[in-house]
Amino acid sequence: MRTTVPSTTPVTRVVLVLAKAPVAGRVKTRLTTATTPAGAADIAAAALLDTLDAARAVRDAQVVVALEGDPADAERRDEITAALAGTVVVPQRGATLGERITAAHDDVADAFPGAVSVQIGMDTPQVDPAVLTAALDLVTTDADAALGRAHDGGWWALALADPHRAGLVADVPTSRDDTGARTLAELRVGLTPSRVRELPPLSDVDTPDDAVAVADLAPTGRFARAVADLVPTGHVARAAADVVPAAGSSSAPLRLPVIPGGLPR
């Protein structure tokens, strides 16, 4: 069945969020050294909600969520369902993370021809709408791609002038301390090197110490409140400070128009 996204103007900018339904025992399992599986999933749910707030605050951008799992089974299911109602949701496809990233970008490119995109995950709830806007601006005018590397050696954002080009990084090994560097290198091999730019680095959330450090950067968001409630105060942050302020996180849900249906086909 064909579905459409009602709009008075063509979609030219997309914020793509790659996310997993925050189900206990299936997300943020490394946080269970400091909390329960349900607590880790609640922290992940808070991170996703703050991330969606930031994405939806990007002006003139369509938010697409490539989702793995069923929100009905998630912690904070009612809040997440309400937040997703203002986005376009597509299922993740592919066996590896690289394949899922490529498929999600292909879905965006096919649905919104000519649109530029920036892809993020749900591990950087401190993300600011301003840095997402800057990434989209870069690939609209001055770059073919822009990568935001993470302090742990991975990457947190990928912006593309042509989302179909995400396939360039599909085979880069993930969860390594050189994943970000190798991803940047592959982009520069496949595209014009001078038109591959870097975004500010951020810390993502894997461990309890990461969670405490990131919560300090966005102290008014849902994520910070969840960490304060669920992670013992004895965990001392070790992650390097990020360079992007946390203005995108908010304790109040954004009241934006709800977009029914899925991707146009």
C-alpha cells in the first residue's frame, strides 16, 4: 500500500534517527553494572526522547526514525509512542549495523529525492539542534559529507548531500576504537576529499561513567533525571567534556504537528 506524508512544500532536509526500542534486557546492557535491566532501558528511553526533541527542533527538517523493535514493549512506551507520532517511522533492515545504516539512508533518499540528511543514534542525548542544523547546512552548500566522531573512537553523526552514498561506509567495522577514523577515510576515498568535513566530537553513552558525564552536559533533560534516579552517585565521570551545549534537551515535550503514515512510495 502506498502512503504519503502530507506537506505543503517538498522535503529538502531530513534528520534520520537510528534507534532501538528501549526494552529491558535488550538495550544499554553495559549500564546494568550500575542499575537493573529495566533501569538501563529507562535511561535508554530517556535518551531517545531527548534525542527526538532535538531532532524535531531542527527547522524545516523532516524527522525519520529507523526503528528496531516494538515500542509497545518498551519502557516509557506511552511517551515514546507520542513522540514517534510526530515523525515518519520505518523498520530497520539488514543483518549488520552497516547494512541497517545504508538501508535507512536509501529509504530516505527514495522517499525524499534531492533531500540532504544527517543521521544520528540515541546515544548522544546532549545533542543540540544547532549542530544538526549546521550539519545539514554543510551538506546543502559546502560538502558532500560530514562526520561527527565520538570520543571513544566511533562516530555519532553522518551527514550526506546524497543519502544513497551511505553505502560507502557499510563495510567499516563498528564498535572499535578506530571506527570513526576508518569511516572518515572511506568517505574521503569515495567522495572528493576536500568536500568531506568533520562535525564537533561528542561523547556517547555506553557505560555508567559515560551516562554521568553526558547527564552533566544536559542537566535539564529526561536523560539527566533518569541517570540521577538510577545510577549511584559513586560513579565518577571519566569521559572528556563535549564541545556542544545541551540546548536541544528539554524536560517538556515539543508540540509539533503530527505526521500520519509512513514513507511515501
